[in-house]
Amino acid sequence: MPKSPATPDSDEPSALLAPAELNPETWHRASGRLLAKMLGEFAYEEIVDPLPRGQDDGYTLRLDDGQDLTFRARRGAYGSWRVVPGSVRLDGAPFADPLGFLAAARHLLGLDGATLGHLVRELSTTLAADCRLDHTALPAARLADLDYAALEGHQTGHPWLVLNKGRLGFSARDAGRWAPEARTPARLPWIAVSTGLAAYRGVPGLETPEQLYAAELEAPVRDAFTRALRERGLDPSAYLCLPVHPWQWDQVLLPLYAPSIACGEIVPLTTDGDLRLPQQSIRTFLNISRPDRHTVKLPLSVLNTLVWRGLPTERTLAAPAVTSWVHGLRDADPFLRDECRVILLGEVASVTVEHPHYDRLPEVPYQYRELLGAIWREPLRLPAGERARTLASLLHTDAAGRAFTAELVRRSGLTPAVWLRHLFAALLPPLLHFLYRYGTVFSPHGENAIVVFDDQDVPVRLAIKDFVDDVNVSARTLPELDTMPDDVRAVLLTEEPAFLTQFIHSGLFVGVFRYLAPLCEEQLGVPESEFWSLVRAEILRHQARFPELKERYALFDLLTPRIERLCLNRNRLHLDGYRDRSERPHAAVHGTVRNPLDTL
């Protein structure tokens, strides 16, 4: 007898439900904010060229159909723009629709049809994520009380990239489950992979996988993994175990590794029982059940910001060797080790899993060579009285308009200028010393750089992460690099000295301080000119401390009158778009901008 239409199958929803955050108020607020960001960042990268209008910081942009979009904006360091969200007008009427702007300015922006189609999708999903954040936002005073892991779920994403939460590949349900702003702990499943496909590397003390598993897994869990393999007639000693992202397993691994699963080269296991939270990078998980255990970084075949978030096989394999080398530089240098007390969160163990076919096809899109593996990173262990927050958190502003940084300054009891001096003294010396002494740079953007505070919320030192992906070294021969092991040299990217400084300029000064400086002027009363004077003073103070490196200060010159303008949004709009390619894309370069650190 046929079923009645009124009695649906039990696994079908009886009604479709929209998330509570998708309502007119949150959408309008998020849209107005993102439109202002889009106008500012597109103008900064000279994708658009607004014309000045009158004497009130007003600007005009002529759209494709001849309508005028007007807004107010402040200009800042590096040629930046800070657009006032509520000031945007379209032919005189209030306007807060970034999707509408994209459609109305598609020819002005120089977009082809394929790029435009994907842009609309990525912009819409970014807005939906922003609505979710707004719907659950906490005031700055509450945020300041959160621990490192909990604070991560309240961050708003990359300040420079407009489409910073596109996460192409995720459904709405996936985003609600796995995005950091969902703040949903998860137990990660593990798999066992034959050593015919998988390889292990570890730093001294973790040279064997058994040493890692003893530190990461309880004995009953290890026994359960062993038993699961033996019950299938398999030799546990011929397998390596690693966690996988459940989304990756369902969407990517089951289809693309089906032959390996069918023949028992890959065997599903249980979870280890620990709850983990995703960080802003989505693919990296903090262990909140046992915070003393490693952070785990897993491949996730989702296109977010500029790249697919996989794990390149060669670089994953080399991660522990890179960690050992970078740690060795620090541990042998009294300034880095004892004065800066810089924390380098090492990638101490890795399992790489090749694909039987894709890894032998260098011409295929790179996303197919980054499908399966795991990296274990040191957890952030701090003594009593210290706490950590990502540098990105200092850019956060709550729903009432109060800056998170302003709340920390208030708690410290210091004047804003003194607090900023402490911040720059914590961040810059270790980064400068690695650059000048060792010709080595990290990418100290907001998520990689972690500020450590004392019990009064005063910045005291730096922690930094993501070595194998973001460490670059000088292409110019330096004696300090002679001892670099061959396996490290083979994977680290090299740059000429003139461009190596860009990692500090674009990662830290343009990528973070360009936003922090006007925030400090508006909420702390520190003029932008004074902010940049304090940054320059810290650089000069460091140079005076090590006069024997004078030639390096000229070689790696951070104080040049102009620097190249690196562009992140241009990459998506004009260079790479959404096309597949065999190598990961890099930031675009477009013209130059005045360096605020030149002469003040």
C-alpha cells in the first residue's frame, strides 16, 4: 500500500528550518560591515579607484550602469583605506549590499563569468558565517576572560581577505558543525594505513611512532587499535595510525582511496575519545579534553581564502626536520632562548599517506596531492601567571563597538602608548633576530603569531607556529645557513633578501598593524603617526643592540622608502580565480606603497 504524502519517511525532515542567525537585522549589519571592508581592500589593492569628493573624506565610485556609489573613508599607512560602514550611498540612498555591489560593478572589477559565479557563492557563505558570529557575539570584557581555545571560536577571520570564510566544499550543515565559530567539540576517528602507503617522521624523543602513540593515546585505545587489525588478519606492526577529519573521510577519502580501503591497506578504527576544537584554520584541532596533548593538523579538501586546505606530502614528511632545525637555532642563541624566551610551537611528528596514483602525477591539481596525512604540533604550555591569545584577537571589535585591545589595555593599568611598547617589544625582537642573524623569516600573521601576556594582561613574549608551510630563508648565501640539513633545505622556500622582508611587512605590518593602528587612534587616543614611530623605535633599538650585524640591516632593509604592494584579493579576482592548478598560488604583487617606517 503506498505511503500517504502526509507521512514522510522517518529520515526525512517534516519541515525545513533556517538558522536563527539568518534574520534581517544580523544580515543587514554583517552586509554593511563587509561592504565597507570590500570597498577599502579593493581600493587598497587598486582593483577600484575611488575619486575624492569634497572636503569631508568623501569618495565616489562610478558603477557599470552609471550610478554613483559614495562613501566616507580615512586613508592610512601603506596607502590603506578605512571605509565608514554606515556612510555608503547608492545615488544618495543608504546602501549595504555587497552582493549587489559585486553584480553592479562586475565590469568595473574586471570579472569573468566563471569567477563572478564562484565569488557570489563565496561572498554569500562568508556573510552567513558573519551572521552566525554576530548572533552569538560576546562583549570585549567577556572575551578577555576566555582561554585560548575558546577565544578562537569568536574570531572573525582574515582582516585583509574579503572572502575569508567561503569554505567551498562545505554545505551549510557542514559549516554549522565544523567551522570554528560553531564552537562544537568533536571526537576525531582514527584509521590505520599500511606502511606501503604511509611514512612516519618525528623529532628526537619521538623518532618512532610508538613513542608518539604512547604520549597521545591511552593504553586501552592503543590495544583496541591493535585488536581491530588482528581481527582482520593484519599485522599491526605494518600499519601507522592517524586521526582523520570526519568530513574528509566521507567526502574525499572513501571515494578516492576506495581501492586501498577495499584491499585492507586503509582500515577504519574508533576515536581516541578526546574532544577537540577547530582553530581558525579549520583543519587544526586543539585537544580540550587533555590540553597537554598535541594539537593535530589534518588535511581538509576545502577551498578557503586562497588555497585548498590540504597537507602537501613532501612538506608534511619534512615538518619534524624543519622543527628540529628551527629549535636548534633558538636553543643555541642566548638572546632568543633567554631574553626573548620565544616559544616555537614545533611540528614534532607527522604521518604522510601517498595516493597510489595522484602522487605520481605532478601535472594534476595540487589539491589531489594533499589528501591524507597528519601533523602533531606541540601544545602551548605556559607557566602560572601567563596566558595566550592570537595576535588576530587584538583586531576584534565587539557588537557595541568596543575593541578587544582597549579592554586589555584597561586591565593592564598602563597607558596605551606604554602598553603598545610592551607589545612591540614582545613581538619584534625575535622576528628581527631570526631575519638579521639567520636570514630566516616566519609568516607572523594574526593566526601564526600568538601573544603571551602576564597576569596583568601586559604582553611579555611571542609564540609562533606553522613552520613547514610558512618559514622562508634567504636565497643569498649566509654562513649561519651552512648547517641547514639537506632535507630541510629541500623543502623550505627561498627568497632574495629584498623580498624576504616582505614576510614581516605583509604578514605583520600590513596584515595586522595596518588595522591595529587606526583602532588604537580611535579607541586609545594614540595617533597613527605615534603608533608607527613606536614600531620604528623598536626596530632601531634592536639594531643598536647588535651593531655587529650592521651589514645585515642594509641587506634585509625594513626601512626602505617604498615596498612592493602584495595583494591577496587580486589573486582571487584576477590571477587564479577558481581554476585548478598543479602548484599552490602565491600573493600577487601590484605596484609599490610608501613605507611608514622609512622616516617619521
